[in-house]
Amino acid sequence: MSRDPLAEFRRIVTLRAHQSPEQWEASKNLLEETTFPSTIARLCEAVRNKELPPTVKEPLLCLFERSRPRRVQDLDGAALKSLTGLPPSKAVRALAVFFGLVPKAAAKWPVAHLSSEEVEQAVSNLNDPFHLLRRTDVASVLEIGAGDLSFAEELVDLYASELKQQERPFIVHCLDRLDPRSKLGGPLHANPERLQKFQRTEGLSFSFFGDQDMFELKELDKQEFLAPRYTIATCWAPATPTFAYEPSRLSETLIRSELEHSKGTFHRTRFDKEPALEVLHAGRALLFPPWKFDIVGPLALLNLLACRGLLCVLGSVDAQVFWELLAQLLEDSRYRPRDQPFDSANLPKIFGKVYHILTGLQIGESIDLAEVAALRRHYLRSTSSPSMDCVAGHFRYVRISRGAIFPGIPASSTARKFSRMVEEVPPWMLTLVPA
């Protein structure tokens, strides 16, 4: 959480209540005379099992454990107000929503029943994080930035038949910002043959959403085209420069200067009646989709993945994106110096021991990041994607693996091209469990 965990807790509790109008309305039932004692008992149990800062957890436990209230009036209203910022009745209802005591309305898409502790225990013993699909009642995957659907194809080829035999749901949803009608983007467009193949695959619920900003999902959610939560949320080859610069760390002026220095000068134009971005690089004029240089930063990506997946996997992460991602995952603020772009000269100085341990990993090796440095323990928020309502927690487990592809693990076509990119340093894979 922030430097004031109690203030942050009050903010999150109120935000969750506003984000869940149906659950908020249903929470009234928890205050009825016949259900109230059970509500308090369940709240007490939920607080015990929830990972919270001591300055939040201890007062909550003290509040609910010291007596056996039969009605709201029996609670310490002043204490509730200080903890939630709300009057007693609304405070109890908001806490019930926050701790998941109010059942959600039946959703179109089933969600796997696994706690973050169970997910961590499972994946910490798995070489292949996607094997989690074999250990859940619902196997569902959201791929962000799906491109040509090569990763989705490998995933379906590996798991569809097995899951069908077990009569378990297999859901694969893919998002990509490229407009299928656009003449820009070349081989990164969704492959039509793969789309047809998925539609013919028995036991698979597949959907592809093109021309879709990953940070603008409200309409898809409203129409229940997407599941509220997936077993795994994944992103392969996170886009550069979109996620290569963190706006909360680097100024807009510095980012633009870095882009012009490394990519070339650029400006908006049109190509065959559609908007485009023209980049002058090494004497050549290159055309890209108009949003190619829109900078969102890794914090927004981490937040999105944590909100959508019980497990998050980032594959084929290039070096530039990797270090910006890593800086957001570590606790010490020294890893996030203001207006200092990461480069080969300052990376060893900024990351110190962490840099030497991680760059010392051989291809195929992995390490638990918590063994190297303390993981960041606050709520992940991003100012570069204000349209996102979701507020994610920190990550309780992060595994770093070196390499683009790993035996038996599905990968994207970009990942499989890395071996031929002689000028590129080996990429990384991150396996993360949101708290």
C-alpha cells in the first residue's frame, strides 16, 4: 500500500463498493437480524486470512473479535469510521464487498475457484506455468496483444484435447489493438486460418477481439464478452516502446527525447485513407499504426494482468521492457530513479546485486525474485490508464526465467524468432501471482 496504509485501505474499500453496484445492493441482506452475527463471524475470518498491513489488520480484528454484536449498533461506530471513512451500516456493507462476502450475480463465464495461496503453491512447483490449467476446475486464458494468434494456437494444440476428454471448460479469449481492416501491421495481424481452426476445435470457447485497446474493456465487460477473471492472463513480447518507459518515473519530455534518439523523428500522417505514424529511421520512412508510440508503461500492464488473471505470465520480454517492469516489482525506491533512462551504463549501478544475479542466469534457468530482493508491497496503480476501474494488489510471488522459449511451453512466433535476432540480448519470462 501507500506510505499511509490506513488511508489507502479506506480508499480501496470505498472504490470496490462503488465498482460493484449489484453486490452493494445485495449487501443490505447481511445487516438483517438473522444474518448479522454470521456476517460478523465471516468478516472476522476473512480479515484473519487476508494479507493486510498490521495497522489495518489489527484494528479490524480488535473491532470484530472483542464482542459478539447482534446488530450494527453494537459495533464501535467511531472505530469503523476511522477504518473505512463510512458510517457503521455502510462500513459493514463496504467491508463485506471488499472481502468477497457478497455473492456475485451468475456470470456467463465460469471462474476457477483457487485462492492466491493455492496458485502460488501450485506454480512454485511447476516448470511450466500453463500446467496450472490442468489443476483447476475451469481452464481459461486471456491473451493480451495476441498478434497473429501463434501463441493461442500452440496453447490450444497442447491442452484442448486433454481438457475435452476431462469434460472441463476451456476458454481462450484474445485481444489485439490492430484493426483487422488496417493495411498497417503486416504479419502481426490475426491469422485467418488459425481463427477458423479455433472455431472448429471441439470443447473450446474461443473469441478474438481486434481493434481493441486493452485498457478500454468496459464495453466488452458490460456485454459479458469477457470473463471477470481468468485462470491465466498472459502477454507475449510486450510492445516496445509502449511498455518500455514508465510515465510515473520518466517525464513526457524525456520520453520523447529518448524515442527520437533511439527510434528517429516521428509524426502523425495518413496511409491509404487511414491514420498512421511515420518514423524516420536510418534514412528510411517507416509506417506504423497511429498509436505505436503511445506510452503506457509497465505499471499499467502489470495492473491489468493482476486484475484479470489468477496467474500472470509475461513471455519473451525484451531487455528494455524487462528492466522497467522489474523496477516496478521491487520494493526499494532506488530501483525507480526519477528521469534516469535505463541503459547499459547505469543498469548495474541502479540494480546492483539484482542486476548481476539476473544477468548471470543461463538460458533456461529460473529464480524466485523474492530470493534476490524484497518484492513491492503496495497496491499497483497507474496514472497512464485512468479509464481502468480495477485496483490490483501487489504480487505475492514472482519467478524470473531467462530465455525466449522453453521445452514444452507454448510461445508466440515473436518468441521463436529471438534465436535469429543476433543483436538482441536473450529475453525473459515472468510468472507472477497477484495477492
